[in-house]
Amino acid sequence: MTAVAERKAPTGPLRGRRLPGWARSALVVAIGIAILAVTVTLTGQVQLTSSGTAQAAVRLLLPILLAGLGGLWSERAGVVNIGLEGMMILGTWGAAWAGYQWGPWAALLGGIVFGALGGLLHAVATVTFAVNHIVSGVAITLLGLGVTKYLASLVFVPITSNPRESPRVEGFTEFSIPGLSQGAAALEDQQRVVVSDVAGLLGGLVTDLTPLVVIGFALVPISYYLLWHTRFGLRLRSCGENPVAAESLGVNVYRYKYFGVLISGGLAGLGGAALVLNPGQLGYLEGQTGGRGYIGLAAMIFGNWRPAGLLAGSALFGYVDGLQLRAGGEAVHALLYTATLIAVVVAVYWVARRAWVPAAVALGAGVVVYAVYWSIDTVPREFASYAPQLVTLVVLAVAAQYLRPPATAGEEYRRGEGD
Amino acid sequence: MNRVRTVLLPPALAVLFAALLCAVALLVSGDNPLTALAVMITQVGEGTTAVDIVNSAAVYYLAALAVAIGFQMKLFNIGIEGQYRLAACVAAIVGGAVALPPVLHTLVILLVGALTGAAWAGIAALLKAYRGVSEVISTIMLNFVATGLIAFLISTDAFGVLRGNNISTQPIAPSGQVPGIPLGDFGRIFGLIFLSAALGVAYWFLLERTRFGFDLKASGESPTAAAAGGVNSRRMVIIALLLSGAVAGLVGLPELLGRDLAYTLNSPTGYGFTGIAIALLGRNHPVGIAIGALLWAFLDKSALALDNVGVPREIVLIMQGSIVLSVVVAYEIVRRYELAAEQRRVAAQLRARAAEPAGVGSAGAGSTGAGS
């Protein structure tokens, strides 16, 4: 939605002045929470805003967020990275291998190194040899899976006698932010409208944290700062927007693309490490990534190739996933109600801007969603788990024109052959 | 000679390189690569392996053809995976539900499979043509959604039945099955292997001998040039993806109609990605794809044989992955080498012409632009 506002604001018939970016994000978040609170009150699904759900959401969003950041770094440098999934798988093995021997911090490093190795391979293929990015990404996912299974059967079998599992990895000690955590829990228990909802969601964010969660969230502003407010970032992004122009200004495009893809692989590997260090299930498990590399990519697209949007995307996906795990199909069913409310808010927004067609579309979508909500009692589990993918498809279908990917992402570039 | 160098050398080099890589990996892990190689080769003659390889290759061939149709237009249909699985599931449901005379029953199942695959690909096609959504992303997402849809369709709430501990669709009656050709001790060849072969020929004919094939390749090579030639690129996108999806819809059927007879939660997965790899190996050429499919199936079967002698079977996955990556790199290296050779040759001709002012015509000058 932010992208929509950005485009329309200067020509909007109501007013010319735009809210600053942070205020708009805050407004969107506030409206979102308010809508959730209304849903909770009207449907009685308390789990929608419980601290437990928020906590589960944080754990589930972390790997997606890290994979998405990986996609961001790579695509900003102009290299499409479909191989995120493979790099993430490599990261899970690296993290488990280093983690069971030397503890959680080593696990992080192991994940990063193995993910970055996958990234290096992608960079060699796509940058040095100008192989098609999608082709290389698919091949790296195949290869990452193979290498990981091979290494797992080689290294873990003597210890666990099971090629699909690593020995248990020591996790981080969890900590809560003193004061805030208890205060939020107390407020949540009072079950007051809005206040308890906010307290529940916030409480989940500050309870039972691990250093990895803090690192993951810190990486969002860090990525933003590095990419948009440093010389390094400007050059890296210029390689994704117009490598020939960058080259003409003396930027070593190959080097920056290598940087971007290496960082991308490292972040995806860190996402793998986040899965291995997940408090619920400590260790490597075959197939544990479950396509999260691709969901990370989806979160990045949802976020319009920007760190904050990407965070919103992974938060949405993590939230739906966490809700489905904790409260099942009926809670997800209540989300349909939320979606209806959102559609109404969007429709009102467009009416206020006198954009009748989008308003009608939003209202129509709301009616459809509400009809679905009304006609079924629960969302079948099979669909609830794939909500992120469905949301991505809908966002792409509705807002593809407003999305603004780096101009030459996915195109091959050869040094000195620009025109 | 030149053609041999550009077309056949790269894949040969890639296979060799991948084999060397795996040999090193095996040496590091303390296994003997030569034993592994011997086991891989001798297994072909044992039991039903040879027939199994051909059967798998027939399935992979269909998947790779589906990918190749998209590749011809520079479309990446990553969604073969979801398309073939959903199509096999729906075809199994319909095939188990209807009662028809023998040949008609089979035809209906084939048709349902192809239509389902095309419909699922059609979502991505419409999104691409009318909303500008990259088919790569949309098909990846549709793969996940297909998994959910299949789980729902064969759950007991929908069309599934409980057989033992396994949920599956209603088994297809003998009138719909394609029994296959028994080869005594060697096993049984899928009857639908002929469908694979026929589609291979049809693919070749369509692309090389029809105007449609020319338009398809032209819009892949240069959309602007194709548009100038009167090709509606939006229509081509939709047709290409629908065709690709229709072929993908057939991928699961040889096994469904010749062996499994019902779709279960354990029905095979992963053929879509195998198809992408094989299409790359075979460079979208029908014969190349056939060779790639046989190679891939051979490697797959080797995993079992290797396991029996204590070599980690996962080495096969590494081999397959590194073959794909090295084959695309090898083509690029050869392409660059050819380009450089061409430039050298032209430069030599130009020098020769400069040396003798009389000139011998412009035979060399025209070819400079061809490679770039």
C-alpha cells in the first residue's frame, strides 16, 4: 500500500503534502492493529493478538526475513537469486555442524560461511560466466540439496546413525526484556479492548528473545543504511539499476555484484542457522527449510525490494504461519474477517481520493472475501499453511504495476560490452 | 567439426568435470571412485534396472519437453512441478470416478491431465500477459498452492479414500489403465512411453517446421522484432505457457496408468525440477533432451546400487547438480571461445585485405556481427 500512496500522492486531488515515510509506516501498523483488535472483539478469537501467537510469529518470520534480506542484497546488485533455497539448505548443515561442536555462535558463523559458499558459486556462474540467473539458481538449489545430504550422511551418521538428522545443537539462552515483558503480560490478561491486543502483540516481541532475533531485526535498518546511505550502497545499487552507467563512472561492477551475491548467500545461510537454532527443534533436519527461501523471495517482492517492506512481508507471513500453528484453521478463518475490514478501509481511502475504480475493486474484493468467510466455518489446514504464497499471488496480481524492482535485475551484463 | 565442438563438446566436458568432482568427493570421504563407477555400469545389466531407466527417462522426457517449450520463448516455467502433480491428482480422481469403455477411458484421463496442467499454467500465463507478473515468481508460488490443493483434494473430506494406512484416490478401473509391454525378466515398459516419443516428434515438428514455431522462437529471441513482424507477443506468451502446462499435465500419467493406478500422498515429486535440469542439458533439442533424460535416469538408478555397496547415494545428487551447473558454464565458455576465434579470423582476413589493396570482396565482414 505504501508504494501506491507514494505514486499517487504528488498528483492527488486532496493535498500535495506527503507524510514522511516513518509516519506512514506507523499509521499503517496502527490501522492494522486496530483492525485486528476489532476482529478479536467481534469474532472472539483471542489467539489473533495473544503474546503466544506473536512469539511464534517472530520465530517463524526470522528465517523468512533473513532469506528475504538475502534476496534484497542480491537483486539490488542486479542478480536474481532463485538459489536462496539452496543456500539456506547449505546454511542449515553448516550451522548444525559447527553448532553441535562449538555452540550457537559458531552455528551462526557456520551457517553464514556455508550460505556464502553457495552465493560464491552463484556469483561465479552469473557474474563471471554470465549464465542465466534463473538457471544458475535452480542448479544451485539442486546442488545445495545434494551436497547437504551427502555431508549429512557422511558426518552425522556416525553420531546419530540417522542421515536425516544432526545431533542436538546447543541453543541460545532466551531472555526477556525486564519490566516490559511482565507489564505487557499483565495488561494482556485483563482482556481490555485494544489495550490488551497491543500488549499481547508487543509482549510477544519482548519475551523469550534470543540474540539471533535481535540480530535479525537489527539487520533490517543496517541493510537500509548500508544500501541507501553509504557510498558502497549507492554503487552496489547502481550496478542493479544501470551497470553500464556505473561502469562508465569507474565502478567495478563485477566486484560489487560479487559483494551483493556473497552477502546474499551469507544472509540466506544465516536464515538456515535460524532454523537450526529454533528453540522448538534444535538441530539439522532434512527438508527443514520447506521452501522458506522462496517465501523469503516472495516477502521481498511483497515489500517492493525495500528493507522495511520486506520486514512487513515476512511479519505477515510469519504471523499467519504462527497463528495457524497455534490456533488452527478457525483463527485463520477469522483473518478472512480482518481481510474484509482491510478491504473496506482501502475502499474508503480510495473514495477519499476520488479514485472510483480502485475503490470499487477493493469493495468488490471485500464482498468476495466476506462471502467466503460467511460460507465456511474453518479454513482447511492444507490452505492455511500456504497463505503466504496465496497472498503473494494476490499482491502480484493487484499491485504488480506499482512494484519497482531494480531495473536490470536478472539481465546479463558483460564488462565493456555496453552500448 | 565446428558443430561437434560447439554442440557436443560442452556437455561431454561437463559430465567429465562432474565425474571428476564426485571422484574427489568420494576420495575425500574414503571411498573408491573406480569401484563406484564399476558398480554404476554393471547395475544396468542387472534385473529390471535397464527397463526402469527407460521408464523413468520417458517420464523425465515429458517434463523436460514441457520446460523446453517455455525455454524456446525465454519463459521459465518453474511450475512444471505443481502442474504435473495437480494434473495427475485430478486425472486420478476423474479416472477413478468415471466408467467408460477401454480406449475412451484412457483418452479421457489423458485429456483431463493435459487440461488441468494447462489450466494451472494458465493462471501464470494470464498474470504474465495481463498484469506483467514474472512467470518465475508466480509459478513458484503456484507450486506451493498446488501442494496444498492436492492435500485437500485427496483428503477424506474431499475425494480421498482410506486404503490401509494410506489416503489415496479411487483406483482407476482396468478399462482406463495402460498396461505396458512385458519384457520377461527385464520388467515391463510403460505403454505411455510411446506418448513421450510421439510428443518429442511433435515438438520437433512444431518448432522447426511450422510458422507457429518460428513465431515462438522469434518472440523469445527478440520481442520487438517479432512484434514488428506482426506477432502478438501477449498471445504467444499465453499459448506457450498453456502448451507447456498441457505437456506437464501428462508427466505423471505413465506411472499413474501403468503402475500406481491411484494418486496418493506418496506419489512421486520432484520431476518438475528434474525436467528443468534435463532441458538445460539437452539444450531444448528433442534428441538432446532424450539423451539427457536417459543419463539422468541412469544416475538416479545408480543411487540404489551405490547404496548397496556402502557408497553414500547422495553422491548422485551432487553429480546431477554439478552436471547442470557445469554444462551451462561450459556452453558459455565455448561460446566465448568461438566468438574470440571468429574475431581473430575476421581480423586476419581484414589484415590480408589491407595488405593487398585490390581486395577480394567482403566475405569476412558480414560475419562480424553474427556472434555478438
